[in-house]
Amino acid sequence: MYAVIQTGGKQYKVAPGQKLKIEKLKAEPGDEISFDQVLLIANEDQYQLGVPLVKGASVSAKVLDQGRHKKIKIIKFKRRAHYDRQYGHRQSFTEVEITGIK
């Protein structure tokens, strides 16, 4: 069994027991959260497709960690113009473990 949820402007295919890193949420490690924007629920041979959401469906998850990804380097350079800039960015994330699909 799996579901497709939408959070943080992205869509994720999730299954019970799966761990994934999503956009940062306001939750502490150990909290239980629920995703109500479920786009699809699929079992072995049958599925429910929402238009755009599946009514009454939710996916529950447990927050494992709050953190930041590896640094991404942004380099701007123009030849023969004595112009170069270097920036860095670290995106924040929330790591969750899917506990159930209803």
C-alpha cells in the first residue's frame, strides 16, 4: 500500500515505515503529524484517485529530526570583467517516518 501526498509545494510517494526528508515543518522531534493533502491511495490492485484530493484520507507520520542539508555553492563569474561572487545555501528539512495511511 502506498499514497501520494503533497507538502511544501512538492509531491511524495510514501509507504508505511518509509523515512523521508521534506520541507521544514513547525514540529518538534517526537511529535505526531498528519498530512491531509492526499492525492492518491493505492493498494495492490485497486486505487483511489482524488480530484484533486481524496476525501477523508490522511497520512500519519512521526517527526524524527530537524536539520539542514549539505551546503550548495553558487558561483557567479564574468570573464575579463573582474567580477566573481560566491554564495552558499543550506536548505532546512524535517525528517519524518510514515506510520500509517487512512
